[in-house]
Amino acid sequence: MLRYLAGPALRARVTAATNKVESYNGFSKWLGFGGVLADNDPEEQEKLIKFNTLLADLVVFHNALDISDVVRQLVAEGWSITADQLGQIAPYLRAHISRFGAYATDELRHRPDPFDPLL
């Protein structure tokens, strides 16, 4: 603890690591639907946590692929991109995600065809 208090470099490293973990946790929580473990069954709780982690990992992977494509395009255009610059990009982007989908509500005013029992 004394080394942590006395060492600004150690504090900066620990803070950076903590910020990365908290950023992921916030991202994962944002992706979760409902966000509440409503079931008292430990197996169901574990499934919910694992599914949410899988979803977050998939979105991070997709974001990393998109970031890689953009970086490759910038390099092809002549931009110089360093490892330090890449290290500043977090894959927890969410502006492009429509969590609950996009639904066309203008179709609601159209009446459906009558029921056909032969179908």
C-alpha cells in the first residue's frame, strides 16, 4: 500500500487498468436487457450473466474489426498511425448500436387480410 501511495507511476497504471475494467463493465451493463437478476435460481442467473458476457464480447469483436478496417483505410490513404494512438481507442463503442431494434410503426394503420382457414 505504501508503494502505491508513494509511486505516481504505479497509481497511474492501477488507475488506467481500473478504468478499462469499469469501462467494460459499464458497456456490458448497457448492453444487458433489463439489467436485473429477477430469478433466484443460481443456474438461471449464471446463464444470464454468461449470455450478457457473450453479447458484450461479440460486440467488442465486431467493433475491433470495424476499427481495424478504418485504420487500414487510413494507412492506405497515407496516414501514419502509431501503436500508442491505437492503444487510446477503446472497443466499447455503442453509438452505432440500436439496442431494441428499429420498428416501422407506419404499418400499424393497415388492416391485415382476413383469416384464411385453408392456409
